Amino acid sequence: MNLWDATLESKPAERESLKKTEEVDVAIIGAGFTGLWSAFHLLTNNPGLKVAIVEKERVGFGASGRNGGWVSAFYPSEIGADSVIPLLIRSIDEIGSFASEFAPESNFRKGGSLAIARNKGQLKRLKADLGSATLLNQSETLSKVEFNGALGSLFTPNCATIHPGRFVRALADHVEQLGARIYEKSPALRNSDHKVTTHTGALIANTVISATEAFAKGSRERVPLYSLMVATEPISEKIWDEIGLRNGESFAEASHLVTYGQRTVDDRLAVGGRGAPYLFGSLLRSAAENNSKVHDQIITMVREWFPPLANTQFTHRWGGAVSVTRDWQPFANLNRTTGQAKAGGYVGDGVTLSYLAAKTLADLILDNGSELTKLPFVNHSVPLWEPEPFRWVGVNSVVKLIGLADREEAFTNQPSLIAKSLSRVTGN
């Protein structure tokens, strides 16, 4: 079960489906962070707009309600990073201001983030990739978190954590207060000619925003990759005194295979990682969210990181898909001729990036000439992924090789040659 759904403070609102044809200024497909932030920015800048959102399931059903709860300034591509990252850092504080006023129950906490090296190969990579982060030695790292085998870490203050399930629902409630209408259980069957059609209604709009991210069907612009999570039972204060994370730090091992974790508002440890197989044809299947083998691997990893958790129960297992473009570059695009707009390609770092992309889309739609409309991901033409079966073979081979790269570093104590070779292939 998804921890974030299981620990909501109240039963989420159930919204009606779209049952008629409506004329609006902006129609949005998808009630996740991208769609909701788009409505927020549009209505904040122009309260007179008519905005409606159609959602196939319910608010926050996708990655927005399942993610690791990191509000980070991480950017998936080196292209344009210098111009985008300062805006992501600013966005973190803007999200924090929103949380303070409208979503205090989401427990926004800006405690920074630690990337922790457990072998000399990882440590050498961290030293070569300092950027604006601070390199902590072994004792400085262990003073923040008693991470088994830690040799050092990179610390960045530009990261916060939230309870994403509570946050996305608070955002939806606020967007409705601004005047937007949200229709759940209303899958978009067709999107063309300024019209979004559902089973029982339609939206006719000047602009249509596709905010479906990993749920975009029939497109080779991006592939869905599953990221799985586990969470413990509430942990005693005695064990937390042994582990640390007293200031709300998020953390990850500095491995090539992505990991991420946080101490939750109710004193659990919530940890996730990638490595689940890509499904042929970019299919999405609920069974892939509950891959017991991958969940067990994550639990074993967490207990290796934190030996005091040897007897702690893991009460929640879940997962979801993130969207990855072929060049690892996100996008926020608007075609004024067709009225079609879209944003996505966050590669798993979407809590903050969706805010910035949605803000950019709003500025493009409102044609206000802001600095955001000149960012490198604006109107980015995303290269297509290879057709099947080459895509299935290629993506799953990369996933396997990333795991081998981590084993190589642990064995050689040098930065992985496999990972270096892969970067030439993946473009990242």
C-alpha cells in the first residue's frame, strides 16, 4: 500500500466526472503536479480565466502522489543546467511558502540532502562533481546520519521534504478555490482541434495542456520507468537517536542506481530506488508497482545502511512510473497555432521541476515575455526513443549495466568505466 495514501489526515475529496460540454480558456489533462501547478500559475496571474482539469483517476493518482517527497533542485540534463538550477532553487522556497500558507499538513522541511559514498570509487566521483555542494568528510557525514560504511558525502542545502500525498491534495483544493474545476474519473479519449473529449463530456478550449507525464500513451517521446518504495513502521526515538537525520535531511547512496530516502512526519523511514524492468511497448501495469523481488532488495539495502533496523518491520510497499526522455531533457512546449501545450520529462525529479515547468507554460500561454519563456527546455523538440523491440532491449540492458557499474566501483574503488561508457550511449 502507498504510505502517502495511507497516512492522509482526512478522507480526500471525491470529485464528479465531466458530464457535459463546457467552453473554457484552458483545458488541462491530468491532475498531478504539472496540471495543478499550471492551473495555479494561470489563475494567480489572471484570475478571470476559465480553467478546467480532467483526470482519468483521482487527484495525485500518478507520480505526484507516490514519489519520495523530495523538493530538490536536481536537474536531469547538463544542457542548460546553469540557467535552470538557480530557478529551481528559488522554486523550492516558493513551494515552501505555499506549503506554509496552504498545506502545513504536508510537513515541508528544508533540511538539505546528502549523497553518501560507501566506497572510494563513489567518493572520487563526489569530489569531481562538487558544484555548489559541500564535501563532508567521514566524521561530518556520520554526525548527520549514521550510515553504515560511509566514507564521506556531498551536502546541498537546496532540498526539502514533504508528504506528497497531503501536498498534492492541498494544492488541488487551493486551485479549486482560485476558480478551477477538477473532474475526476474523466479520461481524455481524444485531444484535438481545441477539444478534449471524455466518455460523458467535452472541454472546448483556446489552449489544451497535456500534463500526463508517464501516462502519455502512444508516444515515443518518453518511456515510463518504475521506481519502487518501501516504508517502515514508526521508529522509536531511541533508534532515531542512533540513526540521526535530526534536521530533516533527505539522503541517498552515491550509487549509479538511483536511491532516495527521508524521515517522514510520523517518524518512519521511507526509501525508494530504481531497477525494476521496463515493460515492452512502454506499458503501464499495476503488477510492476508491486515487484516483490525489487521491494525485498530495497529492504535489504536499507537494513545494510542502518543496522539498528534489523528487527524493524516494513509496513508499506508501493511504486510508480517516472517519465524519461531519450535525451534526458525536460520540456515545456506551446504550439500557438494548434493551441496544444505540454510539459514533462522530469526523470523522477518532478516535484520542483513540475512547478517551474508549469510556471513556464503559464507564462507562454499568457504571453507575458518573462525570463522563463527563454529557458533551454522551452519548446524543446524531444528525440524519439527507438522502436520496439530495440527499445525494450536497450532500456533493460542499461538498467542491468547500471547495477554492474555499482558492483564494479565497489570492487575496484575507482569510478566505473561501465558508467562512463553508458553516459555516451544515454546522453546523460
